[in-house]
Amino acid sequence: MSAPQSTGLNVSLEPHLISTLKVVREIIPKDLKAELGKYVDGEAHSIIPYQFLQKISEWSRTTSGETKLHSKSISPHDYSMVSLLAGTTTSPEKNFGEYIPPIEPEVLAAKRASERKAITAIVNSVFSVFGAGFAAWWGADRTGWKDEYKVLFGLAVGTIVAISEGVLFLIWSSRAAATPKTKHYTGRHKKTLDEPPEMEDETVVLKASVQGEDDTPIRKRRQ
């Protein structure tokens, strides 16, 4: 059963919170007692207004409230907002959506670097197309071709270069999207003082070596 409608902030009405509120039901003011009955009487409710708990907490700090609580051997600290909200959930009836963490600075920097590379590649491609077309036109002009042939030759060379640059850019962008960089973390086991040293086999090879009579290095082994 749902609790009475509240336009403010709600908290989950946990069993331990119900027990805590029922303890002071007979000593709180009549208006608070009547409102409390809406949430603890009959079928259990799932939420209770935060504002109502705040009223209970404020009453427990008044002189009359402290006197009545002490007369029942109840600590006023049990009705502070920290104690009342312990173990509860804020607005359980609302859906706040999925939390999307912010982009890490390293990822953002890598993304910006990739964008700069893409812009640089596009600018270089544009200059390459115009440069190749102009170079073709200039070379054709030195050969004495007609103007229409020079223009057509320059356009043909520029078109070929543009297609080549476009294909290279598509290949580069597809590889960049298909192989994202991942972080690799390595860990090293920390040995304690009581942990015996690891041995690959039963034979321990000593790093120290001695020279034999024939100046041949001899490795010492210990079984």
C-alpha cells in the first residue's frame, strides 16, 4: 500500500524506523500523533515524508520533548535526523535514471588529439589535391598543350589524388574507431617477511662464479 501523497522529499519507511516512531507515539503532540497514525497504523506504507521526520526531530530537541523522552528513559539523540535517516533510502519511489560518469581526462585528451589529427589530415588532403592539380596544369603548360587539355589534365590528376586521399582517410578513420586504446594495469605480488622465497626447481644456481685452473668459469650448484 502506498503512503499518502507528498509533494516533498520522501524516505523509505523501514521496520526499524516504524519501531522507533511507535515508541514516542503516546508522548508527541496530538497533531504529530494524528499524522504518524497515517503511516504506522493498518497496512504498512513504503515511504514517509522527510518533513514529518524533521518535525519529530525538532520536537525531540525542545524542552518539553526532552523532558518527556527522559521520563520514558529515551535518549533524545535517537530522534535526531541522523539517527532517523540511518538505514533508509531517499525517494525510493522516484527513478533518477542511470548515472553516467564524466569522461576521464586521459580519454578526453586522446579524443581531442584524434580530432586534431583528423583535421590536419583533411587540410593536407585539400592542399594535396589543389597542389597536384596545379602541378599537372603547370607541367602541361610547359609542354605546349592546348588550354582545354591542360585543364582536363589538371582536373584528372586532382581527381585521382582526391580519391586516393579519401580512401586513405577512410582506412585511417576505420582503424582508429575499431581499435580503441585500452589501459593495462600490472600488479606485482608483495612478499611478506615470513613468506619463503620462490624456487623454480630444487636446484639453486649461485650467481657467483670462480675461475678454474684453466681459466674456465665454473658455476657452483647446491642441491
